[in-house]
Amino acid sequence: MNQEEETLRSNIRDLIRFVKQKKTSEKDLFENNIVKLAGLELQKMLSEISTPDVSPTPNKSTGINVLEELLKKIIPVLETDFKSLTTNETQRASFRSHIVNAVVKTLTPAIANNEADPDSDAALSEEIDIEVTDDGADDKFIDIRSDADKKASEEEEAPDEKEDFAVGTDGDETGRNMAYQSFKKIETSVIDSYELLSDPEDQELFYDYLIANLKLYFNKFEDELSGAVEEPSNQAYDDAVADGEAASGTGDEPADLNIEL
């Protein structure tokens, strides 16, 4: 084999090797791209499956939907005021009972109006025909009291709002006063939310669930304040405590606890 032929063969081998390497590189690149695309698609699918739908699903009842929005407004207010009563549980119990009682008293007239028969009201108004006569004697009365005396008299005659607020329930006076201030913050929201509803079923659900949720939230707040959480334990600790108590008997000196690990 001459030199020229050997060079030709060498060039052909190099060319074949180059073509094979190029094909291998292209194949690897193609496969890598396929793997990457597949991985991205898989991640997308997993993300769609594992990501929860954060948008809340509306309830079937409009009354419950309206109540849910109301609770978001009033529960933080009640929680703050309730948890400020830290002297004793009696104050919080009074706060709780006065708030629930106030909600009941506030919504009862609205419920009564919704349940009233309009025909019977019309008939009743037709039957009542009162003729009011006034001889004008009151118009001739001249009040000679000073402005200060008039104001003092009006203040004495004015009903105590806190006493009126407490009608229907008893309890600690501090809890009552705090409940009075707290209810003034939420009263308008409660009334406005209820008056959005005209369907009797919605109104009934709203009222029943409002009272139930107030009581449940007060239970939750009381549990959080009490801090009555049982400390976790294990068998080794329990055995060591039992051995220590047995060893100490009735003596005053505490026994050493030997815990074998």
C-alpha cells in the first residue's frame, strides 16, 4: 500500500468517525431535549394536581354566605375584647352571655316583622281609630328652670343604656360593660347583614348559625386563654416518675430519677 492510499484510508476513517460523533451528539441533544420537555410537562401536571384551589366554594345558602362575610368582620373585634378580660373567667362568661343576648334582642324585632302577616296588620290599623283631643293646656306651661336644671333632669330621666343592654341576662358588671362597648362596634354590621336577606329560609339559617358560631368561637377563645394543653409524655418518663415516687415513699426529700436511656 502506497502512501497516497494510506492517507486516503485515514481520511475516510476520520470522516466516518466525525459523522458518527455528530450523529451521536445530535441524538444525545435530541434525547436530552425530549427528557427536559417531558420533565417540564410532568412538573406542570403535578403542580396542577397538587396546588389546591384557593378560591372558596360558595355555600348553597345565600344566608350562610352573608353570615360568613359578617363573621369575618365581627369575630376579630369580639376576640380582642373578650381576651382583654383576663382577671377571671366570670368576666368572660358575662361578656359572652351579654353579647349573645344582645344579638338575639337585636334581631328578634326584625324576625317578628318578617313573620308578621301584612293583611292582619292592615285590618288592625283599620279597626283602630283614636281621636286625640288636646285642649292646649300644655302649650301654656312656662318652664322657669335654668338650662342646667333642665339638663340634669333630662339625665336623671334618661334610661341607663348599660342597664337596658343587660336586660335578659345577668353576670359580672365589668364583663357587661365590655360587652356593651364591643356590641356597639358590631351592631350595625349584624343588622345590615340580616336585612340583606328576604328569603325566610336564608333568614332562619343566618340567625341560627350566627348564634351557634358566636358560642363556638367563645368556646375557642376560652380554650386559648386557659392554655389547658396536656403535656406530651412517654413510657420511659412515666416509669421513672413512678419509680421515684415509690422510692421516696412519704418522705419530704425528693427522690432522684434514674432514667435508663
